[in-house]
Amino acid sequence: MSRLAKIEQACVIGHLVAMAFGLAGLLLVMPHPEFLAHVPGGQTMFAWSMAGGGVVYILFGAIAVAMYAYRTLGLAGLISFAVAAIAISLTSELLGTSTGFPFGNYSYLSGLGYKIAGLVPFTIPLSWFYLGLCSFVLAREGLRRGGQALTLGQNLGAIALGAVLLTSWDFVLDPAMSQTAMPFWYWHEPGAFFGMPYQNFAGWFGTGVVFMAIAAGFWRRRVPVVRGSQLNLPIVVYLGNIVFATVMSLGAGFWVPVLLGMVTGVFPAVVCWWAAQTPVAPPQISSETVLEAPLPTSASM
């Protein structure tokens, strides 16, 4: 394993551990603060977790996925997706927090790092990037047939499916993150879907479609095929974030968003990963083809 791959693996582990640590603080320690009395340095660890745990897990995830994209998709593949995802998602988030379009009226609270223009934590576009890339790669390779180049229809399908996988994460995450004992954002006008307006889903899907379409345009004929074990990191990161959101939502008593996320996110993501595990079969040469092949002439020998 190369040094870069080892760093990537360490960042994935750090990403998952940081999420687990955050869950323990939010769901175990906050409701039962007496628990800290039995943990050496518990107060310090809890204070650190609440102040910077969200930033750490997002940074680990973004670094891991960036390294993965560099190794498997190439520098051009990484840069084209990262620039599109970060620029478009930041624009949508700045519009959303200042005008209410395209997600609805909401504001970010503390816990996710420095706010760009005093509105959007810098970690938010990074989370769009790393979950967006995992979603799009899984959709793209799941729809590919036999390792061949994607058709126009398959490219459009990958963009739509990738945006659905990304939005499914928000189905599960948003209710808990905005309505727990320590929320990270809040809705000025709570919506009908467990506090979220339905407009939020349209905003998520539309934002994902835009930056995935831009990336797909750059990736066409420039990014290599990603198959088999090369898709392990995207599925691990995607499912890890869904599990994090699921535990948060179940802890808050939200069952319906979790079921919706399983149907529209987990199931299709796993199917895409499984479909891409099939090795590409070599072209079959029939006996008729061999017999019909022209024999070498003396001039060509």
C-alpha cells in the first residue's frame, strides 16, 4: 500500500471515529452528564467534542475523499468535481441563508466552524463535496455496463441518481441536526416534514444535479473507469454518514425519515456498489471469427 493510500485510510478511520465520538457526546453524555464523573478527563473531552467535533469529522471526510479521487480519478477529475461542488453548494447555501432560496428560511448555529460571510460554516461546502463525490461515483459506476464508456442516457441517469443519493442523506440527517438538544441549524419557518419544508428537498436535489452535471461534462472521456474494490471507500463513507444520521434521528424519535433514507439512499447505493463488482469480461472470440480471419500473405511475413 502506497503512503498516500495509508494516509487516506487513516483519514477514513478518523472520519468514522470522530462521528462515533460525536454521537456518544450528543446522545449519551448530554442527557446524562453524570457519566463524565466516571471518565478521566471527561469534561475536557466533552468540551472539545462539542466545540470542534463537527469540524474534525467533516475535514477528515473531505481529505480522505480528495485523496481517493486523486488516486483513482486523477488530478483533473478531483479538481473539476471539487471546484464545481464547493462553488455551487456554497452559492446555494449563501442564497439559502440570506434569501430563503432554494432550501427555505434557515440559519446555521455554532459547532461547524468559521462562517463564510457570517452565514455558512466553511465545512458545509466540504460536506457537499465529499458526500456528493461518493454519491456520484457510486451512481456512475453502478449504471455502467461492462466497463464501457457511458452513453448520454447513462450519464444523465448517473447525475439524477447521484443527486437522489445525496438528498437521501439529508432526509435522515436534517431532522435530527436541526431539532436535537444541541442543534447545528434551525428553520425560521418549520416545514411539514419533521420540521423541514419540502422545498428543502428540491433545493438539495437541484444543487446536486447542477454540480454533478458540470463535473460529468469535465469527466467525459477524461476520467478512468472505477470498478471493484476501488469503490470500497465511497460506499464506506456514504454508509458511515447514513449510519451517523440514522442514529441521530432514531435518538430523536424520527423513524419515517430513516426509512425513507434506507429506501432511496442505502438500497440503491449498495446495489450500485454490488453491480460494479462484476469484473469486465474480455471480448469473446468465436471459432467462426478465427476461421474467417485472413491468413498472412508472404508479403506480410
